Amino acid sequence: MSTTVTTPMSRMTALARAELTLLGRTKGTLFAALFVPLVLPVSAREAAGEMDLAGAGLTIGTVVLPAAIGFSLLFAVYSALVGSLVARREELVLKRLRTGELRDGEILAGSALPAAATGLVQSLLLAAGCFVLLDMSAPPAVYLSVLGLLLGLVMCVGLATVTASFTRTSESAQVTPIPLMFLSVMASGMMVPLEILPEKVAAVCEFLPLTPVMTLVRGGFTGDLSAGEVLGAVAVAVAWTAFTVFAVRRWFRWEPRR
Amino acid sequence: MEANEHEHVIEVTDLRRVYGGGFEAVRGVDFSVRRGEIFALLGTNGAGKTSTVELLEGLAAPAGGRIRVLGHDPYTERAAVRPRTGVMLQEGGFPSELTVAETARMWAGCVSGARPELEVLTLVGLKTKTGVRVKQLSGGQRRRLDLALALLGDPEVLFLDEPTTGLDPEGRRETWELVSALRDRGTTVLLTTHYLEEAEFLADRLAIMHEGRIAVTGTPAEVTASEPSRISFELPEGYFVGDLPPLAELGVSDHTVDGRTVRLRTHELQRAATGLLVWAERAGVELHRLDVRSASLEEAFLGIAKEAAAGAAPTKEYAA
């Protein structure tokens, strides 16, 4: 008899592989995840063309690329993961998984891996695409962009799990991600750079979950973030992520309500 | 591993479970299961069987009482217990868009010492269905897939929650034989069922639950022994119950008459049946629809439901 003992990594890999197969078979989610982040930046570009960007020290590229990455985080990671987590709960898959050796955190992380990987690959492709198509110059602080992207991925996985905690059915999972997505698009510096908003409004928007991600990603390309601004952004992102860990531990439901 | 015959693999003491709304589903349950034993939890729907088993599986923390599975608390010491148990939930738990083979591969990746997937799928008769999506399986086939996954890690303890619901009679018989064979190899099995013949066929010991409590527990023979046997027949034309020999002298404890049908209950089946048949022979009448049957679990089961409905039903326990 074989005596292979599973490890957290082997268990999460097995789960992530199955989730990836499922992602490939859920056409609606796949379309929204892959297509929308490629199309919406075009409209952002239209909007950006009408703004006084130069006055705010921005270019079309430094507006469109962070927006595109933001859309990828929202559609390919956040919204897609809310849908798949709720579907797995409805099918009692999460309950079934909990009867085995997987720990709770491994189940959530393994389920999230394909969505997070989609977001990562898509963001890198978008960066490469923008770089070529929009004649962007070499980013002076690319590590900030990478840091922002990674924080964004982890945070969106956490936010998706929190949203799934409060979403009962797959039907409602079509709706429950919308508020955060809408808020982020409008007020986290995706479609509208915070620099051109009134100062008081912008100050509040700094504390929205996706704002620090946008700030860091864009900062990597403009190179104009001070150390204080970087630390502030990282602190907000970490705080949101910590909140999601707390909220998931407290409110996440593994079984449908009856 | 040294298998100690008398080792209690599962020990449950004063177990309680209360749901969010305050509903008390399990109200002080005690039992233990020895290594290599099949223990069945019977009960009507809502009796608390699944609520109990889920606690044993470690899916939730009990509201009170104590559980030991293989010497550990299945909820707080999850990591120590899970590699040694196999679980078949009451329903589903598979993504509908995965195929049978993909589902088994995923689960095998999460089970220490997993057997080859195809071997287990063959064992439950799903060898030819490996490429089929779970959503296209029949209810019975899904039960078999669930059983296959529970068996993947060659568990020491197997929890089966209604393992044959939705199976046809042949499939049910195959599952019974599979579970018996596992017991013969030393696997400890805790199963819930509402098929009484399933418990009669499989269980070494059983408990009948009612409203969150165990109403009776023991071997199937012990549980049925206290129940009366039954005789029923149609009174011949022109005869009345009064024409029968005195029923008390035949060892009949009570009787009912429904139209021409007479039903007798007795703890002395041979004596009652002989007395009745000798009387019929002498009277020269034929007893139509004569049915003589010894006590079965069904009697015990219905008796408990009736007793409980009538009021207090103290727990009956037989020394095992």
C-alpha cells in the first residue's frame, strides 16, 4: 500500500487544479473575467482623453494601465471568485472538502488560486500591451507596481471570500459584488484619477480598498510617490486584508442555510 | 497495527447539538463503537441521526458532551483524525461540471495514502463512467462515487450517512456486501439509514434515535427480542373472535379485529400459532390470509415511534 502523506501544498494543488478545470467550463465567468478587463480600458482611454492629465502629472498610459489592472482584479479575481465560492457552497462541495484532510484556510486558498493566477497573468499581459501600444516609458519604480499588484490580488481574494460570506445563492452572487466594483471603479482612482478630485473627497477615497493598489501600481510608472505615500498605501492595503481575514473567520459559511 | 478487539474506536458521551435558532437536534446521546464493528443509527427523518454523525465527523463543535474518534476530539484535533477516517455525506458535495475521474483525482490529491482512483471506482462499479460529468450521473451513481471517495484513503473508520438512498435493490445489495467485506478487514463503520433491512443485514449493533435521543440500543437480535411477534388471519364465515380458544391461554398479549381480519401479538409465537392451528384443524375451517411472522426491527422501530408519541420513552439498553 502506498504511504504518501499529503502536504498543504499538495492538497491545495489538487484543489486548484480542479477549480481551474471548472473555471474553463463556466463560460459566463470566463468571458467576464477574460474579456471585460481588455475592453473597459479602451473606454477609460476615451475618458482620459478628455481630462487635464498633464496638469496632474499623468499620461494616458499611467491612467489606462492601472485602470486595466483594476478591472482585472475586480472581474477576473473578485467577482469570479465570489461566484465560484458560492456555487461550491451550494453544491455542498465546501462541506465535503471539510470532511477531509484539507484545513479551512487551504480550502479557501486552493479555491482562489486559479482566479488569482488569472488576475496575475492578465495584469502582466495588460502591462506588456499598454507598454507597447501606448508608448509608455520604462517605469522608474516597477517594484511598487508589482507590490501593488500582489497586495491587490491577496486583498481581492479576501474581499471575495467576505462577499461570499454574505451571499446566499448563485443568483445573488451576480449582484452582491456590484457595490464594491462600482465604488472601486468610480472612487479608487481607476476611471477618475484622485488627483483631479476635490481634496476632501480624495482624502476619503484614499481609504477605499482598491485605492492603495491603484496608487502603488501607478506610482511605479510615474515614480513620484514619496516614502510616506508608499507606506500609507501599503498600510491601508494591509489593513483591508487583515479585516478580510477577521471577517472570513467570523462570518464565512461553509454550508447553505436551510 | 495491533488491532485490539475491545478497543473503542468511537466513544460518545452525553452529546448535544443545538442549532442557531435554538433547536436542540441532539439531546444527550451516549454510545460507543468497537474496532471492526458496524454500528447503525436508525431513526425517522429529523430524529437527529445526521446531526449526530456530523459531530462525529468533526464538521461542527458539539454544544455539550464529549466525542472521541480514535482517541481524539474530531473537531479540535482534526489533523490527527482526518487521515484515518472516510466520510460519505448524506448528499452530494461534488462540482457538477467535473467528470467522475476528475473528481476522484482531486480527492485523491487530498488523501494521505490514497489508493489508485481507478481501483476504487472499479470497486463501486463506476469504472465505465470515468469520463461522465457528475451532473449526468443518476442519484445512485452519485452515491457510489461518494462511497468511492470515502474509501480512497483505506480509512480505519468509515462514516456512511444513508449510503444506499437512491440505489436500486441490486445496487443496495452490492453496497451491503462491500461494507461487510470492509468490516471483515477490520474497518469500523458507523452508518445511518432509514432502511430497516439494511441495519438488519449489516449492523453488529444499532441504536434507534427519536427526537434527538437514543430510544433503544443493542444487537439487532436484542432489540427485536423484546418486541412481540405477529399473527394475522381472516375469521372464517360465521365465526367470531369469541369462538377462538381463550387468547390469553395461547400466550397472546393483545389482539385487534378489523372487519374480518384478526391481528394477534405474542411473545410466544410457537405456542400461539400451534394453538390457533390446532383449533382451526379441529373446527374444520381454513384461515385465509394467514400470516405468521416473528418480531423484526420494523416492529421495534414502529413500537418506539408509537411509545414516544404517547409520552415518556425511557432508553432501553442491552448489555453488549
